[in-house]
Amino acid sequence: MPPEIRNFSAVDIPYQPVSQNAETYKDAPVRWGGTVIEVENETDFSLMQVLFHPLDRSGYPETRKPGEGRFAVEINEFLDPAIYTKGVEVTVIGTVKGNIERTIGNKTIHIPLITAKTIHLWPQAYREDNLYRYGPYPGYYGYGYPFFYNGYYRPYRFWW
């Protein structure tokens, strides 16, 4: 994980206040994440739409929690749509630039626009390894018999 994401020094700004009034938070530093919806490449920049999910302590998007809405990420690099496919998890460090207008079906919406400094694409192996962060594995629920008996520790000189 890039140190910029791990050592993010600013306060994490929630999605809802920024989505309601992005001009108030203009140039504010953010660390947001979620799942990629789509990537559009222009001649000078790329624009990626992301479904916002709150981040855990390590900066990983908590995709088990419901998404709160879309935001757009602008970066002055080429983002390959074959790599940044729909559904992959990303964490973005950047600043709020304002709102951008997007059309979804017949509806026009305004979503927050983030100018990215860093985009971290989380590998598939990280997602799979974090499915069971806290057990189940042998010994997770403590020692069984012969160490504990009727709720108290029962010392055995040789238990094997």
C-alpha cells in the first residue's frame, strides 16, 4: 500500500456533506474509496466514476457496507479500462474540485469531482485474504480440553 494512503494526515471528510455542497469543501484533502463504475479517457486526462464506500483503518473500502453514492476522479494519467474494470476496489487521495454533471439513463445528476494525487488499485489477493480477518482458524476460540475444564484452568503436567 502506498504510504500516502496509510499515513493520510488530514481528517477523513464524509461523503454526504461533500455531495450536498461541494463548493464548501473545494480544495479540501480527501481519502475516499469504493468500487469502480466506469472509466472514460480523454486526450489530456482520465475520468473514473466510483461508487463510494467508507474506508477501514488501513484505507481499504468496506464493500460489505452499502454504497453511499457516486463520485468522479480526475487524473492526468491514462487509466486502462482493462485494469480498472467495473467492480474493482480503489482508494483515492486527492482534493475536492467541485461538482461534475453526469447523465445516467434519462436523469442528470451532480456528483463530487476529486482531483487525484494517488489512486491505489487493491489486488484481488488482498480482497480474498481479508474475507476472514478474525478467525475461523484453529485456536481462535481459545484452548479446549484439557487446558480448560468446567470454566477454570486445569494444569496438566503432561497433556500429550
